[in-house]
Amino acid sequence: MMPKTSLDGIRVAAFTHFAAGPIAAQYMGSLGADVIKVESPTQDVNRYALRDPDGHLQGISPYFLVTNRNQRNVCLNLKTEDGLAAAKALIASSDVLIENYRPGVMERLGLGYKKVKEINPRIVYASISAYDPEGSARDRPGQDLLIQALSGIASLTGRGDGPPIPVGAYIVDGFTAMQIIVGILAALRHRDATGEGQALRADMMSSSMYLMAQEASYILNVDPNPVRSSAGIAHVNQSAPYGVYQVKDGAIVLSTFGGVPMVKKLVAALQINDLSERDITEQTIRFNRDEIAKKIATRLAPMTKAEAMSLIEPTGTWTASVRTLGEALADPAVVETGIIQDVRALYGGDYKVVAEPLRMEKTPLVSRLPAAALGEHTQEVLAELGLSSLEAQAAG
């Protein structure tokens, strides 16, 4: 028997593709909502964007498998009369609509919020876009890498004497999806109290700016043009020695929040003789941070991780090994959380996914469905909507 979930009885119509929309829809499904993904006969690009080289996923992209779990799938051609009618019937039966098409697409289909509100006044209509859909950038191409470049994320990452480096994960897609989830849950609470549905939206550019709210506060109020550290200090305004340091067998990070006393302990433990106590002040660890960091880096370079950390840890300086993602996934402390789950799909074999991190005592998240085959649930869902088999067949 499946446990009671937070969103039992909530239906979500998901007009989603690529990443941000499916991530938001999937999280709703894991919270217990009945999520129905409406997919075009031409397919979501993520279904085939990354092929499995070993073939055990039957050509289906692992990206699609991991971002489209806990959703039923109907295949509808929204450019046909029957397909559009089926979509409207689904919307009429839904509590939430999530869409992340380019601005104007849903309106051209007759499924913009104004039209949908006439079909279902109680619906929560959640839109994700790359940029503000009412702004001057609305029609620019938008994707995680582009947003990292335009927002400044990439410019903050990497050494000052090297090129900007984008983050090696689709952080903007995921963070934007979380903004939408927060908005949907708040809107459902409002609807429960008032009976009113509403439209809400989040765009990737604005979400990326909020992701950097702390860094932005420094730039807006202190220094409009901070210089990226040439020594690898991993923040626009952190003092030395915050950052990544190469050692003989890889790299470690140092994170100090003890100010001058902590840095003095670290320098003494590492026996950096050309840094005296007079060289270590609040001013120097901030404004001469690269010079201090380079001296620490020179001292650490010939050491192994174990040797370096055995000297660093007793000082109270926070330190950790830089691991690969594979090493992190194999960490027993990660495995024991249960966040890595085995999933079986009839068309995709057995595969592993990283599931949502949220834990709830009374209404736990669930894993009900693997990512569906294209149109796998079309007949099932349209039958629930009272459409005849002929209508259902034509809709697909």
C-alpha cells in the first residue's frame, strides 16, 4: 500500500520539455500529485539528446529518464482539433498546469492563461521561461549555459588569469524549477483558502540573479567590479585562503571563517616561514589574498591529500578533498541516505537515479512511475477524461 502523500488528489497537466519544466513536474509527482506530461509526437528533445553508449537503455537518454519520473505520458498533437480538445479536457480536470515553452507558444495554441482560466477558473498556471516574458529579452535563446554566461555566474568562476568557467551542472534549470514549486504550493494554499486560481511564473535569468543574491549585494553596495582571484580563491570577496589547492594526488579545499587567528594557526602549522604574524592582518588576508594564497599553495603542492589534511585539520580550518562526482556517489555516507534509487522501466531496463532530497515525516515523497514511453498512458488518461477510443486515437 502506497503511503499517504502531501499532494494526494492534485492533478498536474505538464506541458514541459528539456529540463526546468520536467524537473518541476517530477517534484510534484514525487510529492504525490498525479502528473500527466503532454508530449508532442515529435518528442521531447531530452528523450534522445544523450544516447546511452552501452545500449542497455534502448537508446533513451538518461537525462530523460531522470527528469521525467513519477509522470504519466500522453502523446497529443496540439495542432490538431482533436489533440487540442483532449488537452483542454485534461486542463479542465487539473489543479495545476506547468509549462515551459517559449513565450507566446501556449497563447498561439489557445492555451494561454486567459483562455485556460475560462476552462478552469481554479487552476494554478505556472510558467517557466528563460527571461522575463514581458521584458525586452523575452525572445532571446535561453539555455542553462547561456544564462550562466549572461547572468555573471561563469564570470565569477575560475582563476583570474584564466577564462570564465561555467558550473559543471545545470544549476539554473534546477534552481528555477524550485522557484516554481514554491510558487505552486503557495498558490494551492491560497486556492484552498479562497477558491481562486492564479498565474505565476519564474524565469531562469531572474532565478540565477537570486541564486547570486549574496554576491550581488557585495557588488551593488561595496565594489561594482571585483577582480577574480588569480590564486583560485573561489568567491568575489572572500579572504585568503578560501579556495582550491592542488596537492600531489589531486586537490583539496580550504574554507576559513576564523579570520586572522585561524589563518595564523594555519600558516604556523604549514611552516610557511616567509609569512610573519605582521603579514597576516584583516587588511592583508582580504586585499593581499592572492599573495597569501599562492604561498600556501606552494607549501601544499608537494604534499599528498592525507599529509596536507593531517596538518590543516588540527588548526580548526575547514578542509575537504575535491572528489569526482563518481567518488561522491560511491561515498557510504551518501549511499546510506537512500537518495540513489534503483528504477525499472519495461522499455529502458534497470537504471539508477538521484532522487529528491526532501524528507517528510507524515507524507513522504514517493517513487511511483519510471519515466514513461512516448504516449504510454494516452489511452488510459483520455479514457478517464471520457473521450471515446476514436477521439483518443485521433488525438495522438
